[in-house]
Amino acid sequence: MPNELSAPTSSTAASLSEITSAARRAAAPYAAVSPKVRAGFLDRIAERLEELGDELIQTAHRESNLPIARLTGERGRTCSQLRMFANLIRSDAWLDIRIETADPARTPIPKPDLRRTQVPLGPVAVFGASNFPLAFSVPGGDTASALAAGCPVVVKAHPAHPETSRLAAEAILGAVSDCAMPDGTFGIVLGGVEEGRALVLDPNIYAVGFTGSFKAGKSLFDLAAGRPRPIPVYAEMGSVNPVFVFPGALDTKAEDLAKGYAGSLTLGVGQFCTNPGVVVGVGPAFDAFVDSVATHLSAVSAGAMLHPGIQASYEAAVQSRSNDARLHCHLAGGGTAPALFSTDAQTFIASAVLREEAFGPTAIAVKCQEFAEMHQVAEALEGQLTATVLYQDSDVADVRAILPTLVHIAGRIVANGFPTGVEVNTAMQHGGPYPSTTDSRVTSVGTAAILRFVRPVAFQDFPDELLPEELKSVKA
């Protein structure tokens, strides 16, 4: 196991196996660490990250092109979610404890004593994301929730920010030492695609957390499903996050909505998984709204994207849309500048390609002839992280009519707002039906994220002395 100051700078098959084997050896002793002690460990990780000061922020800025202010906020979010999980596991509420006491006198069959709790899955592989070098990376939400659950973590660092990953890993390893956690509680693997594949296939790994592209996430999911002992992959793979604009809203606040939509689309150079890449409306007022969005987008300067690969993919997507005869181009300034296209509802519904995510500040406006077509567009969409409705009181009947379809396709539904910006708390659902994620029952943000890395176990007719502490009739 690497010590506090020796997080690896490369990964070979031997070192990867050593790291995962150490995680496997740590699984039982780390699971036995009391939740309250684990909570202190999570708090110490947050403190260690904060103690890195400007070095961490400046390094992430240099490697990701993200603004200092954005990264400072992201570090705050990262430390807050570590502390959020620490506070969560200081109580038993997250364990979903269920107790049915015995009734020996029940006829015709005596009732047994049954007590159910949650136990850690085992070592978890976490894949760092390129667009969040802290909050969805080495010290991010997947790592925090898995460690809170009692699972050792092996992180596959994203190659776009190796030094940021090294600094964060050293902070976590320092907390491992400070809190006397078992050797192997945390490890880090650097490298590329092959190292990632090897990590998912490693028999010492019991679950995977991933945030990134559909192609990469589906590849990892398929690998894990094909193992001799399949394991769950909790992959968040993005979506187009449709925004439905209703006539009443356009009649009363079209300009404000156009400005807000343009701001959401270009936030962070469009590099959020909740980026609203499709906007849907009906009638001449929607045509004017789209023109207004284009005007606001034209005032937004091209920004630096996370790394050259993402920029090249974005430019290729915009070029492909510009060359597509089915689309009308309202704006396509070149490079990383915003781009806006439009098409009619039936063309959009008939084309799977037009319904695919293009990562970056580009959108397709879908123009409908009537509300029924708006509903058809919603029904044509696959699973989404979010769906948004912009409406006024006069639109309530139509919103009510389309809402069941949005519930069917999305994990979070936003009313009169925009989907960018994901609140981190107990009620957040960041995950939707496939292909936005591989498991729509779980979230990768908020306290419920811990449930990905535990499984229920029931104990029948055990005496208190052999039960887990949280299941005992009389607790110590």
C-alpha cells in the first residue's frame, strides 16, 4: 500500500494487483470500524484537502482550464459532501433497520425473530471524471459514499488531471494514517483505458462508480457483467436534459427565459452532465424565443474546454450538425463558441442521432405545431438525468398532462428553473433511466448515494451478543 507521500505516478499490472489485493485484505477490518470512527476519518479527509490550500486549486486550474472561482467552490462542495456523509453515518437512519421480534406462541407456525441491516459490499473501484477534478474525482462523492459505507476504495484517476489526483490521493492517504485506518483502505491507479479495464475485471473489486461518457460507461458495464462473478456498475453517463417551454411562459417572460436558458447552456462551457441540450416549444412565440436565445448566445465568448480531446469532440459535433440538412443553423461561431440549431418535431422524433448528447455549449430547438407534438417529443426521448418545464398558471393543464411522461424518462424534474446546478443533500436524485445511468434506482449525489455500496442482510433468531450493534435489543 502506498504510504502518505507516495501515491503512484504510474500503474503496471503488478502494482494494480497489489493495490486491489490490499483493498481486499482491508475489506473486513475496515467494515468492522464503527461508523462513528469512519465519520471522523471522513472529516479528517476534508481537513487534509483544505490544508492543501492554494496548491490544490492552482494545480486543478492548470490541468483543467476551469476558473479559480469555480474550483474553489468545487473544493467546498467536495469537503461538504465528505462531512455530509460523516454526519449521515453518525446515526443508524441510513441502515434502514427493520426488526420483527419473535412470537413463539403464533400458530400454526411460531414467528422467528428477524432483524435486517445493511453491510458493505467490499472494495469499490471509482473512476474520476474529467469535468469535476475534485467533486467527482479522487476525493469526490463516489469515494466519500463508499468509504462512509465501509468499503475500501481504489480510484482510477482521470488522465486529464494527474497532479490534482496525486495531491488529493495524498490527502486521503494522510487521513488513513492519521486515523489508523487499515492498510489498503484507499488506493489510486493511474493510466489509461487498459488500466481501467483491468480494474473492473479485477476479482478483488466488488462494485464500480463511474461518471463520464455513454461509450465508456457502457463499456465498463458490459465488462463487469461478463465477469465470472458479475458486479454492479453505477455509471452516470449524461443526457440531453430536455427543457419544455409552454405558451403561457412565452407570453409573459420569454426574454428572461431565453437569457436564463442561454446562461444554463453555456455554464462551464457547457461541460455539465445536466447541460440542457434540447429545448422544445410550440408556435410563433417559440420561434421568437429561439431567435432570442441565439442573440444571447452570440454574446458569449468561446471558452477553454477541459482538454483537447473534449474540444475536438465538440467541434466535430457542431460541424456535423452544421452539415446536417435536417437542421437550421441559428449560430455556429466555430471553436468552442456556443452553437444553436433547430428542427421540426417529426424530424427530431425520427432521428436517434439528433437525440444524442453533444457535450458542450450546443443545443437543438425542437419546434412543434401543437401541444400533442410536444408530448410526442417527450415520449421519443430515452432516459434522462433531468427534464424541465417552464410554464405559467395558464399552462398547468398541459404540464399535468405531460408530467407522467417526464416522470417515466427522468430522474429529476425541474419547474421554472434550469437543470445545471445539482444540490447536494438528502433529497437529491442524480440518476435516471438508461441510458443516462445504468441503474435508475440510485443516485450519485446526496446522502442516498451510500446505498449503492451496501447490501441488506437479515439475522434470524440470533442472541444479542452475536448481532451487529445496531440490531441489538439493548445497545452498548
